Amino acid sequence: MKKSKVRKLLCKIGIHKWSRKTYIDYGSTSNVKNWKRYCMICGKRQSWVQAKGDKERFRGK
Ligand SMILES: [Zn+2]
């Protein structure tokens, strides 16, 4: 009980316990991947897009 209270507190201040990242690949015609993950404590979801095979360009944007 004590532990879960602490975890929820961490979520409140933005420190989530993220699940494994999974991605959706839209196929070879797409040059981006859509990553998703969620918090295993509060269920918060997060998603972002990453360019395929070209991290430098993505970072420089
Ligand atoms: Zn959370």
C-alpha cells in the first residue's frame, strides 16, 4: 500500500513508470515511425514520431 502511494506521487510530479516502447511502422512508403508508450501506474499515454534511419536530421529539426 505504501509503495503504490509513493508511485502515484511520482506520477504527479511527472516521473512515470513507462512501459516498453512500441512503434507503428506505416510501411516502406513512410519515412517515420510512430512510437508509443504508457505509464504502468497511472495509465498516461505518450506518443511521438521519429524519422527512420536519419537521427541527425530529426535532431536538427
Ligand atoms: Zn504515471
